[in-house]
Amino acid sequence: MAAILFRFWRNLAYCQPFNPAGTATSSDGRGMSTMLKSFVHEIIGTPRREPELPQSLEQFRDRKRVLIIFADAQDDRALIQDEWLRKAHMRLIEEDVEVFSIAGGGAFALFDDDWDLDADDIRNRLQGPPSGEFGLILLGRDGIVKLRSSEPMTAEDIFAAFELLPKKTPW
């Protein structure tokens, strides 16, 4: 039975539903084969592939959410983002969020905590913006990127993204 399901799943990679426009038919743009693969994974219970986090961020997996701000000294967007996040400091603590700024080749905690992070590894592994450009990345407790933005986001918008994330890791 498992062999049959495996062949079915493998063959789905080459199947796309007919669409005269030539685009995927699912609403999220990933295509029917991706949806069916997910369904098959749920049925046969294949193990979940853990995302590769930068080594310095592994300490937060299953414990905290991580918000990373890629900043540049000459970019006003980083200052705006910093101000919005400082106003929401207590709520960030309540939501178990660690906030880091990656700037000038270093990684710095926005608030009191002192962590040893590798800025270059974080930028490379999370596919952050090129040095000198603004970016924001939110990692869930599971270590998966949940949100990306190239513009500052209000604390309310970031907290709204939290509502879409599970409160506890299901495993």
C-alpha cells in the first residue's frame, strides 16, 4: 500500500490540472499537485522536514518567536520600525518575541537581552535583503519564516500575524 501511495505522490510532481490560461488553479498559486502532496503527507504520516535555521537561532526553536529587522544606518525605515517596536515592548514580551536588528555586520537585541548571533549566517540562511537594504522577517516557534516585509510594519500588523500562528507547537 505504501509503495502505491509513494508512486502516486511521486507522479503528482509532474501533473498539473488543465487550465487554458496556463496558471495553477489553486487560490494560493502553488498548484494542484502541491495540494495533493500535502494531503498524501497527512494521510501516510510522513515525517515533517525541519527547516534549517541559522545555528545561532536554534536556541529559540520551540521556545520563542523571533523578529529580525535588517537595517541600514542611512535608512529611515529602520528608525521608524525601531520606534514602533519600542512602543510595543511589553506586548512583545507577553507574546514571547525576541527582536534583533542586523546592521553593519552585527546582530543586536532590540531590548536588554544579550545573545551571541551570527549576522551573516542569519542573512544568508533566511535569505534576508542585501546589506544596506531594509527588511523584516518573523520566525514562528517552529523556526519557519511566517512573515516577510520590505517595509516597516506597525506593531498591530505584526501582532495580527501572530494570530495566524499556532500558540504552541503541535508536536
